[in-house]
Amino acid sequence: MTDTPARLLTLLSLLQTPREWPGSELAERLGVTARTIRRDIDRLRELGYPVEATRGAVGGYRLVAGAALPPLLLDDEEAVAIAVGLRAGAGHAVDGVEEASVRALAKLEQVLPSRLRYRVSALQHATTPLTRGDGPTVAPSTLTAIASAATGHEKLRFGYRAADGAGTRRLVEPYRLLATGRRWYLVAYDLERADWRTFRVDRITEPFPTGARFTPRELPVEAGDDNRKLLGISESQERAEEVDVTFETPAGTIRDKLPDWPAPEETGPDRCRLRMAAPGPQSGALEWLAARLATLGMPFTVHGPDALVACAAELGDRLTRAARRPGP
């Protein structure tokens, strides 16, 4: 093998297997002399790969742990396995690994050949986890698109659904992703509003890195190491209440009537349950939500939050009074 870069990559791939390689065996595998192998080993060391050599009749070369992590070479099966594992880490709130999983997944998916992307996607869609966490879910593709834009200092455009259901288009300079419990947040500088904003990632749709670069701004808060202060997320936001409504109708019917809402869960024949984050009571959105549920024309029961139960009861009383006919 006369191509030096190709030979170095092949040599590195062999050394990454957990065994010791005699110099003669490496030379035979690569079709070069033992002297060439020694020179190639020196090149790998210069690139930061900690290759250890042992002397003697059974001596040879092996890759050992170093002070820093050098680039790794992966075969197709290894790349697919790591990508699937990273998607699982990003999609399930495993304490302390969510952000690292997203960053690593963004780097890996950027260089995956299309055939391997298809295999990763197919395996992901064919797998159903046995456990189901509470709270909204976020697609790994959404996370990796945002993470790539933030890492590359690239302006990001996306659709956003507010707590009251109103949809807008945003153009932002993404700063950082943060996972809190089972929720993901994006802190970014909103260019159209000329101010910092925090976005719930589960409400973001079609994130699109524009390719336009920006110089990162400094946050206008003294956040220190407190990520909650950094993102302006209060404890009440983390403990946000959940809308919980049961409908006496199939889930497909509700999905057809509320296509932009989270999909309800089928809980029995002609019965389903809808759970989603509750808007703040101060916004007036709970009154709107109660009225929207009433206009569906389907029997339903509101289980929570208490403020929405109260809004539904008050709306029912008003409608009842409005429908009363005066006596003779």
C-alpha cells in the first residue's frame, strides 16, 4: 500500500482493536516493510495517538489511553450503533448526558453517509421503548439542527407555537441548548424583537440553519454556573402544570380536529386522553382553551389543571344561563 494517508488510516483502524499487533504482522497486512511501519507509528504519535511499543519475541504495538481523546475510526456497524445510542440519550432525559449526546450526535450525523443515515433512521422508527416518560418529546433531528447552528454560530430560522397556540416564524442567533428534567430549552437572541428569548424546543418546528454566520453576543445577565438564571427559567416553569383531558371518542377523531396539538393517547374503545403543557393562567389562554374544547362537539372531562377545570365550569355555567328561556 503506497498511499501514505490511506495506509495510516488502515493502520489506525487495526490498532483500535483491543489487541497487540506484532510489527511483522502489521507489515504483512499493509504490504510494506517493518521500517515503514515504524515510521507510520511515529506519524500517528505526532498526530496525538498514544501508540505503545513493547519489545521481545511477543512484543508489538497497541493503542493505549492518552491524555486527550484523538479522532476515532468507525466501521459501518459501529457508527450505526453509536448514532442509535446517542439518539436514545438525547431523546430520554438521562441525567447529565443529554446535551453531550446532542453535540456528539450532531457531529456524527454530519459525516454519516446517506446509507448509514437511512439505517439509523429505520432502526429508530422500528423501535418502541418500553418506558414512557412524562412531558413532551423532541425529535433528535430538531435537537441536532439547533445544536449544529449554535456550535457553528449560524443564524437559525424556525416556526414557533406559543403557549396559547399562536404560531410565529422566528429568526434567531442560537446561543445554547439546555435540558431540565424532560424539557429542552433554547436560549437565543431574537433578531426581529432585538432581545434575548427562551424557547421551548418541543414547540419549535422546521428548524433551518440559514448559513449566515454571526458573532456571538454576551448574555446581559450575570449567570455564573447557574443554567436556570442563564436561560431565565424559573422553578415554576420547570414544574409547569399539565393539561389532562379525556375524550369519549377515538384518538384519530381528535387528531383530525386538532392537527397542530399533541397527539392524544388511545386509552380504550372510543376513548382517548390528551396531555400537554398548560399555558400560564395570567395569559388568558386557559379560558380560550376551555372554549376550544367545548367547540369540538365531543364529550370530554377535564382532569387538570385546577385552573382549567374552573374555567370549564364557569364557561358551562355561562352557557347554561344563556340558554335558559324566561318563564311565562
